[in-house]
Amino acid sequence: MRKSFVLLLTGLLVILMLSACGQKSQEDVVTGLDKKAKEYTSYKAKAKMTIETGNEPQEYNVEIWHKKPSLYRVYLENPKKDQSQVILRNENGVFVLTPSLNKSFRFHSDWPNNSSQVYLFESLVKDVKNDGEASFSAKDSKYIFETKTNYQHNQMLPTQEIVFHKKNMAPSSVKVMDTDRKPMVKVEFTSFEFDKPLDKDAFDEKKNMTLSQIDVATSADVSDSFAVKTPLDVPQGVKKLEEKEMATEDGKRIVITYGGEKSFTLIQEKARVAKTSTSVSMNGEPVDLGFTVGALTDKSLSWTYDGVDYFISSEDLSQDELLMVAKSMQGQSSK
């Protein structure tokens, strides 16, 4: 009896000691994250993002600015390709800018609220809150969650590991995993500062178009040659039917048609720097292809990568199938 009492007392003391040392439950941490998400007014962050798609990993430098309630600027730079893009949300809408080509797309979109966003604090907190089955652990100075993702157009990346700093609740890292739990997207935050002053014009599309006017190959190279790419993945029962080269005012255009149980057309041509900066209005939404940001509508998907414009059009393919075809083209070529 005395021994049992001693064990019980020892257990109570351990619990009291842990409580005194500030050990927090999962519910406590989620409450703290939710409070932080409601209280901050703005933030600035920098991160390194690695995409494990194609033949080799693609690395990006990412800079994120956010000012409540709905101003966003995400700068994505691929140093190896001298290519940068800016995703903006301001009172005029959602924009995807490619400054080096002087091109801008404007979307009627609910971005970033319509899906998980791997580099936005409030999106990560939302995913943690919405997953009643999320796992949790605390290690050293970090809180670690494993949650479900909420990607509208990608069911192949169902799980993510999100790590937050204990001290200020800022995100430390994120890993998005495929169905085999292999990390496909990794984000390592190198800095994260809450409540940093941000002027309204920091989110102006014209100002951001002048931020990185880089002399990339597309603007300096007068050659019209480029590697023609074909997708590795197409829907079942679909095959390549024809490939044609057409002459245009600016050079050549490659048109590849696919048919069978479903059909689609794939167009490729050298990207050109626009003479004047104009914003093309889109009915779709911006989508992360893993190697660039594309423009997705119900019947088409367009993007620019490594100096080439790509466009897929189809009356038959679903949006998921359009994305599958596009993503499988990275690193693949027929010529």
C-alpha cells in the first residue's frame, strides 16, 4: 500500500514538474497559433523552397509580404534559370507578374484563400486548425504538426509536416509529402518578422513590374530555337496524333495534337518581351506547377518557363488532368 502511494505521489510530482516547466498540450498550441493569426497586422518573411519534381530538384528563393486584411506579395526567384515571378493580391485583384518579360496576368480569383499555401502563415495555421486528426509533438524549441493538406487540384500531396518556433509561433519549415510520404515540396524559412511596416504601394502591380527587369535569355537571345517538350503523363487512352511547326511573325510555333478517348492541343513558342506592360485578364486562377506559376481556366492551362510559352487547350480534360500533363513536361523533350 505504501509503495503504491509513493508511486502515485511520484507520478503527480512529475506531472506538476512538467506543468511548471511550461509543457503545452496540442490544444494549447493550436489556441496560441490561432491567437497569433488573429493579432498580427502584417509580416515579412524569406524562405528557400525546393520542389522535388522532374529530373532534378528545383530551388527557389521566396520573399513573402502580407498586410491585413488582404494585401499579399510573393516573390519567387529561380536563380539558376534567371527567372522570377510575383504573385500579388491588392484591391484591384490577383496578379501574376513576370517582370523579365514585361507580362502580367490578372485573375478573378479568391487566392490565397481557396487552397493550402505552403509559404503563408495564416494558411498553415488554418490547415492545423481544420485537421481534427493532426498529430503533434514538441521538440527542443519547436512545435511539430502533421496535418492533411487542402489542395484543390492535387490529391497526390495529401500530407504535410509543419514546424513552428515556440518563441514567437512563426513557421520554421514545411514539408509536403506524397502518398508514399516522400517529401515533394520543402520550405525552410530563413527569416520571419511579424508586424513589420508595409506601405500600400508595396503591393502595386506597376511598381512590382520594375523590381526585377532581368536580361534573361528570352530578352537577349534573338535565336528562335528551343527544345520541344512532350508530356510523360497523359490520360489513359490518349496518344500523340500530330506535331506541326507553324511560322509566325516572331518565329515559329509548335502545335501538337493528342487524341483518343480524350483530346487536347499543346502549343509551344519562344517567349517574347512585351513592348508595353499590359495586364491580360483571366477568368481562371493562378496555380503552382512546381517549377513556375501558371494560369488555369476550365478549358486551358498556360505558363512560361525557361524562355518558352506553353499553352494546353482541351474540351475534354479536367483541371486535374491539365495539371498532370503540364507537370509531367518538366525535363522532358522530344527534340
